Amino acid sequence: MKPFKFIAMFTFFFLCIGMKTGKNPIYHKDWIDFNKNGVKDVFEDPKASLEARVNNLVSLMNVDEKTCQMATLYGYARVLEDELPTPEWKNRVWKDGIGNIDEHLNTIWNQEKTRTQYSFPFSTHADAINKVQKWFVEETRMGIPVDFTNEGIHGLCHKKATPLPAPIGIGSTWNKELVYKAGQIVGREAKALGYTNVYAPILDVARDPRWGRVLECYGEDPFHIAEMGKQMTLGIQSEGVASTLKHFAVYSVPKGARDGAARTDPHVAPREMHQMYLYPFKRVIEEASPLGVMSSYNDYDGVPVTASHYFLTELLREKYGFKGYVVSDSEAVEYVSDKHHVAEDYKEAVRQVVEAGLNVRTTFRTPESFVEPLRELINEGKISMKTIDLRVSEILRVKFELGLFDSPFVENAKAADTTVHTQDDETFAKQINRESLVLLKNEGNLLPLDSNKIKNVLVTGPLAKEVNFMYSRYGPSDNPAVTVYEGIKNYGDGRLNVVYEKGCEVVDPDWPVTEIIPTPLTKEEQAGIDAAVEKAPNADIIIAVVGEDDKRVGESMSRTGLGLPGRQLQLVQALYATGKPVVLVLINGQPLTINWENKYIPAILEAWFPSVSAGEVIAETLFGDYNPGGKLTTTFPKSVGQIPLNFPFKPGSQASQPEVGPNGFGRTRVLGSLYPFGYGLSYTTFEYSDLTIDQKTKHSESDIQVSFKIKNTGKREGDEVVQLYVKDEVSSVTTYESQLRGFERVHLLPNETKTIHFTLHPDDLELLDKHMNWTVEPGFFQVLVGSSSENIHLKGKFEIID
């Protein structure tokens, strides 16, 4: 990661012009007298070394100031009652400073209490953040600036910021350049609005599709997640804003995918933990140098992660080289005593997490609730000042790296109005939505639809006129949305007769019980389906928009089954029975077991949870103005009884049964995936050829060059995601059947050919040996090039001798 470019001059100028603070004596031409002692201390000197500044500042702080740096103050309407500073702040614990303020004045979708006049226009927010920052700089003894944090996993969590699709959709683009650009936009908007730290990306490996937060992950494969997460991190931090990775570690596999109050007991062996669940964090920390990590609230092998010296210090800092500061996920500290019961009380939990390596407690509680027991522990001699100084220095180092001690304010608040959610950003947001779409089925080339031949369109389904899936607790709010129905109607304006009938609700009143105990349709439910069917005879095409809404997926909302919720399958079956061609548009946050739908419905488009341009981009795709090229990043099982069913997998772990005997093939269970990892269709076709493996030496430290050609053999331009897999033929421990080790999204015109190059580095061949050491073992490795993990077009081989 390139060093941040800090602006250390002209602070006084922008304070006077932008903030109208007057001639406060602490502001000098090239430094700020934060501690107001009339002397340029080392920490106030922009020319001093980073370590010298950190050490000097820590030496000047008292215990109250140090402990305040170790707490988060949640923003307005969460914990903080005030939008702007008040005289009462002098009586609160943050009179001695605060580590960070989270989500202040951002406005969260569907949380009315968070709405504020200071979130929009954007310059109003920047001005408000400046006023809050000014209070901490001028009204506290040491004047330590605040790190303003915010969520940003699919667009900055701020009113009218640039909206992006859910991370599962971002992952499905397989477009690293696009993800880097998305990170840049999030970082630029954060910086302009006054936020200095973004809680993104999520690097959790989503291996159980029932888990409610699958939609917030890039997918199930650690290499793919690492590549996408690296680009998002680099993009965010290129704008001088910290990226905080989450959730470290082994968070995404609660037992049985149960979430909510469970959030614990991941059944993961040590080798799998390192190769699968820690791999993305290790890669992103080593290659992108994020300045933040969020510790998770689950345990691992009986030890809460947030209270684990092994995870927070030995792994994170000593092995991975993490140089930032660690914040806790909400309630992670409290759970150490309240849920995990490894501490006799909350105060002991505080001691354990600080000793383990936690820097900042973050949750929806007052900072006093953490700072006060922490001070008691220090006074009682149960936590040493050496430990406190280390934790605080790690926090302050990030604040110095972000330039907060040289330029603590938004320099040009007015500029936020023209730099946040620009027209170019809007264009980009639509493009990333387009590239997230995955074509799952297209029997008889039903798609794209020809508007010259189709005149009457029936749009139906409970999500056709819905918008709630376009917003999120973790994304932008209040952007105008286009429903799928509106998008199709607008697209066909003057050419198509588009009619709508809802058909059914997303769920029935007894759901989810009806997933295990079916009940007959009520008269009202039958009437809803009948109303849709009655409009079918006049339609040339039926577009059914079905799936899940925001109440069916998300944090603490894991599912029991994975079929279409409620009566949606009955609606689809009734529409199919009319004999009219049906196109299924899926809106969902996790893989679904759509076996009947896949067998009988001719065309299925996976849209995941798209953003507010959903209707527009889906209409363009259905009618051929855009050729879908996204690929699945999670395996679609045929049944929840197959779970876990993922890529990568160990040899034989997902194999079929014996051909003969009482347990022979087909006698006891359904086998295989519905759609495999990496799968996705196009309106055009591609041909792979000319695989070349260039191995200059056979030594384990050499790079290996792989190249091949890809040709668009169809009549439309389109994107293909080429995928490179590696298989270790013989190893000292069992390795995965094959592993993704390269991918690229390639755009090709009709009849165009491109040569694709990949470089395999030694790290790509590593395994954890019997002694849990990363090593490249001698032997033969297969190179597999394909359009999915199961559709391999080219094969080759190379050998490592030592």
C-alpha cells in the first residue's frame, strides 16, 4: 500500500475560511498546539517521525485520557443524544477525549430515530463533523482528534451516498478493477463527509447458505474473497481513509448456521481454519495493509476470539504483521462473561480482552460502561500501564497515519456537495449492478427478449414492486429506487403493454413453520394466484420476480430451508401451467434450492440484492441491451440435506455413492449441486484454446506463467470470467480437490480473441504440512482452466522438485 499523502500545511487558513473559528491561538501556520501549552511538542511536529510522535503523545497523557481512547462513542440517536456539542459534554467521560465516534449523523435506512438535518446536504454534514472535531481539539486537555467511523460494505452508510449492490452481488462480478473503483468511491465519499475510517470489507467465508449474512459476504471461496477484499481495501485506503476488515475470525460458520443469540461454536478444524477462514485476512493484511480489524463475538475451540491473545496478538500482529487497531464487534466484550461464561463478571471480561489485544470496545452502550471498569482494573493493579500504553499507542499510530494531527478537519466542507454521489458515481453504480447479474438458465435462448416480437408483458411476483431489498442497515439511505416492474414498464414505454399482478406475498402468515408443516392455501392466497393467472392469456411473456426480501435475510436471520419462501413456488407453478413462457428473476441473499424451477422454467436470472437501479439494469438485461456475465461465488445445493456443499472441497468429501449394493447410487440421497461455484451463462459463447505453462525452473520459489486464449464464438459482445484452478496430485496431508488460484473478467467482441496471462506464485502452491508449517512440497500440480469449477476446458501439468 502506498503511504498516505498528508496535508500538513494551511490548517489555520481553512479553519478561518471553512469553519470561521476566528483566531484561536492553538492554530499555527504549520502545526496545531493540541495540548495548548504554547510549545511545539514532538507529537505536534509534522516533521518528526511517526514513532517519535506516538511515544511523545503517550508520555504526556494521563490514565483518564488513555482509557478514553480505548472506547467508541456511538453516534447520534444510537448512544450520543446530541447532534452537536453541548455544555453537558464537559460532564461526560469524553471530556478526556474518545477513540472513535461511529456512524454520527449518517441517517440509517428504516431507522427513523437516526434521521437528522445534518446528514444532507453533504456539506452540512461535513460542517457538523468539523464542529464535533473542533470540540475535541479545542475543549479537551490533550486535544486528540476523533477517528470518525462508518459502515461501508455496499456503499457508504450515509444518506444519499453512492449505492452499491450487496457484497454477494459485488463478489459475483469477479471484476477486481470494478471492486477497487468501488472502494475508491466509498473512501472518497467518506473523506469528503468527515469520516476517516470505513468498516469494510467483510472477509467472512460463507460456507453455509442458511446463514443470514451470506448476502454480506463475497462468497464461499477464500482465494476469491481475498482478491476482492484486497481491492476494496486498497481502494478505500487510496483516499486517505482507514479500511477496517471484519469479522476476525471464524465468524461465518455458527453451528447449524444458527445466528441471533447463538453466534458461537464454529465446528472448524485448525488446518481448515487457517487455509479457509483465516486465509483472506492473512492475504489482505499482508498485501493491502489495512489500518483496522474488527474482532468477532464468537468463540473458537472454547475461547472467545475477542479475549484470545492467540488471535488478536500472535496471529494478527506477530504473524500477519497487522499495524492498525482492533475494534470489537457489538457485544463481543460483554459476551465473554454473559454468553461464553469464561469470565466471572463483565469487569473480568474487560481485563481479558485488553490483555488479549483489543484496542477499542465498540457497542451500543455508553463509553463509560467500558472506561470505568477499565480504570478500576488499572487502579487495582490488574492491568499494567505497559499494556495500556501499548494499546493506546496502536490507536494513536493510526490517527497519525490518517493525518488527523496535521489536518483534523474537512478542509473544504462545501466541496462535499459536488464530490459525493456524482453523475459518474451513479453511472458506476449501475454498471456494478449490471455486472453482478448471473444468468442461471436460458433454455432455447428465450433470453434476451425481443421487444419487436413481444407486445404484452405480465410482470408478477411479490418482489416486482418492492424496494426494501435495495437498501440496507449497512448501506446508503434515501436514494430514489426503480422497481423491477417500473424498470420494465419504462423500458417498454411506447412499445410494450406491461401489466402487473402481485400474485402472492413474500411469505404466508405461518411461515417459516410452513416450511416443515405445509398448510393449504387460504382463499385469499388462492385468489391472489388466480388473479395473476387470469392475466396470463393476454401475455406474450411472463416475468416473475420472486425470492427473499430484507426481512428474510441479514444479521440474526438465518433460515431453516432454502426454497422460495411462502406461496411463491405455487405461484410460479400456476404461471407455468398456463403454457406461457416464464422468466424468473430471483431476488435473494443466499443460494436457493430451486429444483422445480430449474427443471421447468426456461429462463432464470439471478439478481441477488441489487441496489436502487435494480429495475433499470434488470430490464436492460432481459431485453438484451446488456449481456449478463456474472458468475456464482456460492454453490447452490439441491437440498439443505446436502449442506455443507461447497467449493473448494477435500477429495471424496462430495463424491457420489457406490454404484452397487444397498447404499448404491441413487438409493438414499440426492447428489451434486444445482449450480456449481463459478457458474454463469451468457447470451454468447466462448472457446478456450492454446494452454501454455512456462516454468523456468522446477524449484519451489519460482513463479510459473500460465497463458491461454479465449474467443467469443457468438454473435454478441459479452463478458467471460476465466478461472484458473490448481490441483496438488500427491501431498503429505490431504489437500483440496482443486483450488482457485486466478480469475479475470474478460470483455470480448464477436469473433474477438484475447490471450490471458496468469502468474502462479509459490504462495499459490502452499499447504499446511503435518507440523502446521506453510510449505510448497515437491510433486506434480495440475493446471485447470475453465468457466466454472466443474466446467474445465483446458488442462496441463508442471512439477516442483524441491
